[in-house]
Amino acid sequence: MNNKEYAKALRLMAKIYKYNPELPQINELKLYPSGIEQVRLCIKSLDNIKKNYDSHFIRITGTIGGIRIEAVDWREVVCTKRVVGTRLVKREIPIETKIVEVEEEIVEWDCNPILGDSK
């Protein structure tokens, strides 16, 4: 889906919300930018911006018209990794496995049609 089609779908969604006030609201939208230019565009497009980093990702949160938006991309897209040293760490590595017999449930699901017989 290109952005023109996406905008059309969002307008349709807005119309559905307008005429169905009991419909639960979407709490958050997630964007997955691809590359530094899209990350910058996300930052320029949002209000109330917060940036959070972990060891793998950058998460940019903000709002557009009061709707919370989160953009997530790989940290290496916006940061340059620098090795500043090394350290020895201890890790647990499983060496042997054991096969044991356990009892587990066999289940079936009985689901009633949500929309009656129509769907």
C-alpha cells in the first residue's frame, strides 16, 4: 500500500469512527521507518517527542492530534556503535538434556459465531 492509498484508508477509518461512537479507540499507532531519513521525518511530524534507546532499538514516541504514535527502528540506523573495551562474563550453557514424559491437555475449541450466522 502506498501513502496515497494509506491516507484514503485512514479517511475511511475516520468515517467509521464518526458514525460508530461506541467503537473502541485505537490507543497507539506504530510506525516502522526504514533508514535515517524516515526517522528524521517521523521526528519532524510528531509533537511531544521522546526518544528512548535500548541495546537494539530506538523508539520515538510523540503525538499527532492527540493520538500517540511510536516509531521504531534499529539503533544502528541513528547511532554509530563504538567498542570501548571488553569484559569477561559468565553464561550458562546447557550441556545435556533429559527426555521426560509429562501429561499435557488435549484441547478443542467451541466458538460461537461472533456475528451470528453471517460471518
